Amino acid sequence: MPKPHTNEFPAWETNGWPILGLSLLAIVGGTALMVVGTVTAATGGPTAGTVMIVVGALLVIGGACLSTSLTAVAPGEARVIQLLGRYKGTVRTPGLRCVLPFTQKGKISTRIRNHETGTAKVNDADGNPIEMAAVVVWQVEDTAMAQFEVDDFVEFVAFQTETAVRHIAGSYPYDSHDGQQLSLRENADEITGRLSAEIAARVASAGVKVIESRITRLAYAPEIAQAMLRRQQAGAVVAARQRIVDGAVGMVEAALARLDEHDVIDLDEERKATMVSNLLVVLCGDRDVQPVVNTGSLYR
């Protein structure tokens, strides 16, 4: 993003209540003086009456001009002061404040806001269509940049957030097949951190600070969701079978070692192979084993 041309700085300001009282006094006093001058001019004192009318009019104009310097600032808001198109600072102090007269006083909210993106349908790094949405918590940090660097900073944040979500979704796979790279589903904290960093970089030129961002929706697109579910189920079955086989081999090794240690029975290689085969069938099978009683010899 381009470097900002305008940065926030405090505007000249003071307590507005004395100025309000002074302006009201000038307007009321000037009006009264004009009435008295009109009566005096009509009763035979045209010079004195004219002077009072002119002074009263000047007081009313002065009070009206002085009242243009007053602005009310609510908590969580700021006023961007402009004089003839030039930025003159920002007022953040809540209450009735007095600034330069004849200025424009743009109101900008500095409260914390939420923005939730719509569900974006994009392709992940593997080319699989996925659906992804996120919510970002943000706040205006520099009112001058928010006012002068972009047309509409709220709309700017919305578009840049959606752009960042699409870019992050296309930069990583939904699932990590080898466990060596980051994935959207398995590394949510790392992906969220990178999403926050990218959104912050994109909206910094608008004077916006990103407080937090979270992924609110992450799923395969409906057209491939069923196929991907079967693949995940197959991967889970393979992983479970691998663990079962590892455990069964360990149990067989322990059984043979204990038989040899206690000299329970002397088994030749063929009998060991048969025993290992039977134990693996019993331990690795996914259904109940049907026992077979051998009444003869192993070699018959």
C-alpha cells in the first residue's frame, strides 16, 4: 500500500462551556441592544439609536461566529477538524469543546467494531474447492488516515478482509497429507495469526488497527465433501490398523520371548511361524475368532 500523506495530530481545543456562555451573552445582549437602539432612534435620537443598532448587530454576528467553534464530542468518537480544505487536527477529548471557528468537524467513531465476511468459495493450495469465512475485530487508530486516505474506510476494511481470506485460503491446503506443511484444518492458530497479519498490512493505510481475527467457517465445498469424507475415513482406518498391527507384533514378540525364557515349550521355526500367524489373526482381526480344535499333529 502507498505511504499515507496525512497523519493524525491533536487539534487546538479548549473547554467549550465558557465560550458557549459568552456567545449566548453576545447574541442576547446584541439583540437587546438592537431593540433599544430601534426604540431610541424612533423617539428622537437617531444618532445614538443607529450606534446601538450597529453595535448590537456586531455583537450578534460575533456571538454567532463564536458559536461555530463549538462541537460536542461523545466518548468513543473523534472530530476531524478542517479549515478551508486543510486538516487542522483531531479532537478526541469528550465533552463540549471549542476549536477554530468556521471549520468542518467530521465525526469518526473510534469504537471497536466487528466485521464478518461472507462465505467465500475458493480453491486451496491443492486445488480442492473449499468454503471459508472469517470475522475480524478492528478499530480506527488514525482518524486523519481514515478520513483522507480512502473514500470509505468501513467499506475498505470489508473488501480487504475478504481479499486476505481468499489469499490465505489459496495459500495452504485444507489437510496436510505428509504432516510437514501447515494446513487450514490442523494449524488453526498459525493460520489465524498469518491472517491477522495480512489483514493488518492491507488496512494500515486507512488508519485501522486489527485487534483479532478468527476463522468462523472452514469446510469442503458440497460437491466434493462426501468424497473427502470417505478419504478422511480411509485415512483414519489405515492409521488405526497400523497401530493395531504395531501392538500385535509387540505382543507376539513378548509372547515368544517369554516362552523361550521359561522353557515352556520348544518350538521349531515352522511352529513359531504358525503360532505367529495365529496370534496375528486373533489380535488384528475385526471380528470374533472361530476356534479350531486340532486333534492331530501340526505336521498332519
